[in-house]
Amino acid sequence: MIQATEKPCARLLSMAVKVEPSEVKAVLLAFLCNFVLLASYYILRPLRDTMATVFGADELQNLFTGTFVITFLCAPVYAAVAAKVRLERFLPGLFWFWIFNILIFYVLFQAAPENRWVAAAYFWWFSVVNLFLISVFWTFMADIFSTRQAPRLFAFIAAGGSAGAIAGPLMTTLLVGLIGVGGLLLCAAGGFAIVILLIHLLMREKEERRLTHQDGQSTTLNHSLPGNPFRGFSLLLKSPYLLGQAAFMLLLTWVATVIYFLQTDLIAKAYVGVESRTIAFAELDLVVNVVAAVILIFGLGRVIQRFGITASLVLTPVAMMAAFCGVAFAPTLFMVQSARALQRITQYAIARPSREILFTVVDQESRYKAKNVIDTVVYRFGDLSAAWMQAGLRAANFGIAGAAALGLAASAAWAVVAYGMGRRYEAVSKPVDASRESH
């Protein structure tokens, strides 16, 4: 009965992704989980960007400094909890913690809706916790699907996130005037409750696939990950492969932060009022995620299968080199918004799912610990360092031209690192695939 049900689904999915009948259930659950996760995330994200304008666009470097410090402190706490709690409880537990935090901010926004320090607290909280949750989702995906499956399936799973990211800004734009910030927070909390249910279903599916010897990772979730709280840092520093991943992430965040600073500054000058700025950010989110979903469903998987993972990794930094040249020649709000849109489209539709594939060849402890350090601490260190470089350029009166030059240099270095990482993955994945086929 299950196979009969899966066959029509497999035929339908085959129009967008090369999926095998035995993979249909896991892929659809992963797609739906990412859809709900990103829909809830994108209800909250425009609020984060709006809180940055409330605190002050000229003090963004202070917000980024606070974000890095909190992230650095949270990383060993995350590792310590993972060392004590079984993964099958740890994964949904993170989302319960997220919901609890949302309810706290619901109360705070009701009491002081435009308080600068409440705004800063929300910015710091969202900027820290969102990285952990997205990192954990993709770690979980790399812990379910094998090296052979990931290049075929990860683009489609990421498309679920982009589809959810379309729904989130739409809800924000339509509802913010009716239910306000507090109502949006409660909508997001409900979404994360659904994510918890889907995670339980995915954990059950992973175990069933393991017991029936279907293709996928052979790891289990009925154990913790023992080790000291700084184990993720030590794993990272000992592995050239993971250090390459860290360099890739660092340069990615430099590029994103340069564009984000330019966008936030210009929007703060162009729009008056919190709600109008929220709508401006949400509308950009909508455009970005519509285009990203189309690329993920119909483009990225085919690009990876035809040209390889190296080509998909290099594509984003090359595109951003062109974007920064455009900003330097035409430093307008429209051009900056266009460059920001291109950066986010290529990051979400190409760079992110491509780099997640790279983690299918590392061990489970490195996936949950070292990857988390890269996705959170390294990411926020990139934000922090780029933010203060931006502040220095602004103090020296270099303006948009100086920021564009910084972004161009970072993009060029990123392209070199991306090429090296792609080649290293291709060298490592061939023996892994050969070993699986021999068994």
C-alpha cells in the first residue's frame, strides 16, 4: 500500500527532482519541515531588521558586536547540552526553547513596543538563535541523507524553505497592520510547534530507513554526543576540510554584511515609521524567495548533476563581484536593493544548499558540533569583523564606494576558497560513494 501511494508521488516529484520511490516519504517530510520552519522564520526576520532601524542604523556595529559575544557564549552551552541529552530529545527541544523565547518577547513588545533596548534584545536574540536552528535543521538533513542522495535531493528540500519564505513575508505584509508585532510573534510560535511534530516524524523515518538498510546515513539518534563544551572548536581546528568550510562561511558573511549595512542605512533614510520599514523589508524578502524557489526547484539540482558541486559553489561569489561593480558605478537605493536581492537569492538558492552537501562526508560528531561552530560563531565573527570594517570606512568618509570595494575584494577571495572546497569535496566523496556501492 505504501509503495502504491509512493509511485504517483514519485512521478510528480520527478518533474522537479530525481527521486527514487523509497525516498519519497523522507523527502516530502523534509520539504514540509523546511517550509514551515522558514515560513515562521520569515515572519520574525523583518521584525529583526526593523528593530535594527529602531536602535539606530549608525550603531549597527554595536548590535553586531553584541550578537557575536552572545553567539560565542551560547556555542559551548549548546555543546554541553548535546553532550548530556540524547539527539532524539535534543533536536525538538531546541524548538521548544525557541517557542518559549517568542512568548517572552510577546510580553515585552506589548509593554514597550518601540523601546530601543527591547529592540536591541530582540535583534540579538533572533540573530543568535536563528543560526542555531537553521544549522541544526541542515545538520539533521546531512545526518539522514547520504553523499549519493544529497546532490540530488538537497536543492528540492531547500526549495521547501524558499516556498515557506514566500509565505512568511506575505503573512507579515498582510497581517502586521491588523494584528501588530505581538500577533506575528504568536503566529511564528504556532509554526514552530508544527516543526516539532515534523522533526519527530523525520526521526522515525530515519530509523526505519536504517533498520531496513535503505540508502542513507547509518547513524542513530538514541545517544548524546559526549565531550567538553569546546569540542566543536577543537574538531574545527584539527581538520583542514572543516577550516576550509569556516573560510567559506567567513567570506560569505563579509559579503552579506556589507550589502546589509548599505541597505539598512538607505531604507532608514527613505522610510518613516516602523511599519513602513517592516513592509519594505518584507517585500524584498518576498521577491528574493520567489526567485530562489524557482531556481531550487528547476535549476540547482540539474546544475550540480551536470557541472558538479565546485561550479555551484563558485557561482555565488562570481555573481557578487558583478553586483558590487554595479553598486560602485550607480550607488542608489534601487541598485543596493538589487544587489542585496542578488546576494540573498544566490546565497539561499545556490550557496547554502551546495555547502550543506559538503557535510555529508564528515562524521556525526563533526556535523553536530564543528558544523554548529562554523554556522554560528564563525558566521557571527564574519558579521562582526565586516561591521567594524564598515564603521571604519564610514568614519574615513569612504562611503558607498569604499563599501563596494570591500565587498568586491571579499567576493574575489570567496571564489578562490569556494573552488578549493569544491575540489576537496569531490576528492573525498568518491571513496565514500565507492564504499557504499561495494556494500
